[in-house]
Amino acid sequence: MEERFRQDLTQRGQQGTFRNLRHGGSGGAESGGGISAHAPSSSCPPPAPPAAIDFASNDYLGLARCPRQLRSVERSFASLVRSASAAPAPLLGSTGSRLLSGDTGLAAGLEAFLAAAHHRPAALLFNSGYDANLSVLGSVLRPEDVVILDELCHNSLVMGMRMSRLGWESRAGDRAARTFRHNDPQDLERVLRQARDDHGPGSGGEILVVVESVYSMDGDVAPLGDILDLAESYGASVVVDEAHGLGIYGMTNVDDLSLGERVRESSGTFSTGSATGEYGGTGVLAAAGLEHHRSLLCSVHTFGKAAGCHGAVVVASQTMVNYLINYARPFVYSTAPPPHALVTIRCAYESMMGREGEDRRLKLFGLVRLFRRSMEDRLMQPSAALIATKCRSPVLLPSPSPIQAVLVPGNRRCVELCSRLNSRSFDVYPIRSPTVTKGQERVRIILHSHNTEEEVLGLVKALVVELISLDRKGGRDLSRSKL
């Protein structure tokens, strides 16, 4: 087996697709196991300097690094410890799965709060967004069903489908799992029509449409209203993964869905204690007023991005939550989240839904507008004309979200560009094939409320300068030019 591993890793290195951890874990002292044994240095970007400016993490609102947020969690956890002192309880771990010793009033109370926050009847906590997606897709699909996914859906949704009974029992082959062109309602209708024709009323099967609200590699927002309406007209149900929508969008910043000018300051009450009134940060479904849509089966909200912590929740009907408790294997067989994690999640929601979250979103989307305007201005300069010629498509993908993608076709070119930016103390990562389609490799820029205007403008300047330098053939090195 070891030799097979070495051969596969060497092949990845030669293809420029070898992955490694920046802070170790890729080799160690074992002879022949290090990075150099498998991957040329050009295929693995070096670590950014310790003081590098963060344009890579999913910490959109900066809550994961916020001292005030940390103090809020510490106070809440200390209160929990004091309340448990009379009757000693396991506070460092949950001690078991939710179906055994790991179920607590704290978990049930948090689920009730989250259900109310997302305007759904019930909620169920999971250890990660990946676990939640595996649970939903892996348990609800049957062999007679059809699942239709946006072609850019996350790996966790695809793997959930594959671990379902549809994936390993269905005799329908590829007809049981289909894709539609990314964010294209017209193509979705074509696939829905085919699915309805292939699986008539007598089949006993259901049609499930699976999408994300904000796509992690392109940063664009799904036309959820059109998708949900189409699904309803064909008798289909919809699952929406809100991993990158939570904390970013909500009822108080609808204009940011299209980067329109904000026409009002929020009138939200920010009454997070009871999760009532108008408040922000609960996702694209909330922003679009779609949380009660009749075709919405459930939505998945992941806490490892804007919430700055860990875990996920599925919000749905009480019937569906009961179904997941009984049939979702990642839930049934996993140790429950510990009390500290539950406290952290509650504090994160209170911040995201309150004035703190609103102020951070206001700054964040100001930086998104600044980045796009500055990039577009610089790319229109004559000296940058070669970049678009090399790319053969828009260099800066259209995106209204904090996720901004700059196309740099070719794994090695993409890694080289990131290495140059890392050396300038900008922390960015290359997104290479096969994670994205070959020829669509890109540098993914993630903007945060803890970034500054000066940092964003500095990144834009360095990015365009290094793109020009990378794409010039036989010309002078412009990597230190004053463009």
C-alpha cells in the first residue's frame, strides 16, 4: 500500500495538484515521505509570512479573532459553569451521541433558538457542514427518486447523494442524478421536465433540487426565488446550503445581494434574545423572503464561516428533523458537540443578528464594492490588456459577495501568482484543478470586515502588477513597477 501511495502522490506532484498543509503534516521525518519526494516546489505555495494580511480565511465578519467575541463566550460559559456547580455535569465534552448520553437541555435550547432565528419549525445540530450535508442527502433519497444538483455544488452534497440509497441501490443509473448549468433557471426547467417525463406519477419517486445560496469558488448568489418557484411548479423539493450566506446576508441588507447602493439604514429591532422582529445575518433565504416557500425542504447553515466557530444546523419541519434523528448516520453515530461549542454558537448568532453584525456587514460590503471598482479600473489600463488575452474570459468573475475570484488558468501559474502575493505579505491561496474545472484555476480573494481600505487597495495593485509580470513574455519584469 505504501508504494501505491507514493506513486499516486508523485503523480499529483507532476500534475501540479499536490496538496500540503502549510504548517506541517505533509511528510515529517519518514524517509521519502516529505513534500520534495512527491511535488516540485512550484506546485506548492510557500507559507505566507506570519504577519500577512488575511485575504484567505472564511472569517468574513472577523468574529473568530474578535477579543470582544471571545469575552462574550467566556462570560456565557462561566455562567454555565456556575449554574452546573450544584449538580456536577460534564462541561468539557458531551460524553456521547445525542441518542445516548450526549443530549442536553443546552443543545435542545440552542436548536429551538436557531429554528426561531431561521423561521422554521425545528432545527438539528451537526458537528460540521460536511456532516450535515452528508446526513440530509444520504438519508432522504431513495432508489426511485431523482436528484438534480447545480453543476457547481460542493463536494459534501455530491458525496451525500452517493452515500444515499439512490447512489448505491438505484437501477436508473445516471438518470437518477442529474445536474443543471450553474445558476441557470432555464436549464433547470429543462432538467425538471425530463425528470418528470422519465419518472411519471406511477413511479412513486420524488424530485429533489440541491443548490447553494452563495457558491464558494465563484462567489455568486443563486437565483433562489426562481429555483424554488420552478421546483414548486414541477412538484419538486429544494435543499439550500447556506454555508456562505449565513452572517453575510439577511433581511437588513437585501441591496447587497446585487451590490446595489444601500437605500436605507437598517430598521431592524435586533431582538436576538427572542429571535423576533427584523434582524440581519441569517442568510440569503431570509434576505429574499423565501424561508416559508412551499418547495423549501430544508436549509443547512454552517458555523465555520461568518459565525467564526464550528458546527452546522439543519432547519426544517419537525417531521424532517425527526426523520434525520432516526436515519441520518453521521448524526446517529457521532459524538455530540461539547457545551463550550454550543455556547459559542449562541454567542455568534447574537452578534451576527445584532448591531455588531450589522456594523460589520456595512463595512464588509463597502470593501467588496471598493475591491471590484478598483480591480475593474486597473484591468482597463492599457498595460493590463495582456491579462485578458491570456485568460480568454473575464479575469474577475462577477460576484456581489465577499468571495472574489481572479482567473489564472493553469495550476502552476496560479501557484506562482499566489507565491508572489504571499511574498508581498498578502495571504491568498490558489484554487487549482481538480477542485475547479481545468482552465478555470483562480486566486480566490476573500474580503473581511477586519480588512482596511488601504489593505484592499494594496492587494489590488499587487495583484494586477504580478498578473502583468506573470503574463509578459520576453519583456522586462514588472513585478516592482509603479502601476
